[in-house]
Amino acid sequence: MTILLLLIPISLLLIAIAGALFVWAVNNDQFEDLDRHGFDILDDSSGEDNS
């Protein structure tokens, strides 16, 4: 039971760190234009001739 005195603060600290990282990512526009990277693989306008 005394292990809970260690595990609960550690888990709360990890949750706070994860929340802070999420807020940082949102504020730095890390979630803008998520679809573009999925279509980059289909883009053939790199200028290379593969034939």
C-alpha cells in the first residue's frame, strides 16, 4: 500500500508533462495541415526522370 505514495505522484507528474507537451504542440502549429504529408508520397513533381 505504501507503493501508492510513490506511484500516484509519479503518474500525476507524467500526466502533467504529457499535457504540457500537447499544449506546446498545439501552440506551435504542429497539428496544422495533417493531410499534406499523406499526399507527399503521391506527388511526382520532384523533377527526377525515373523512366
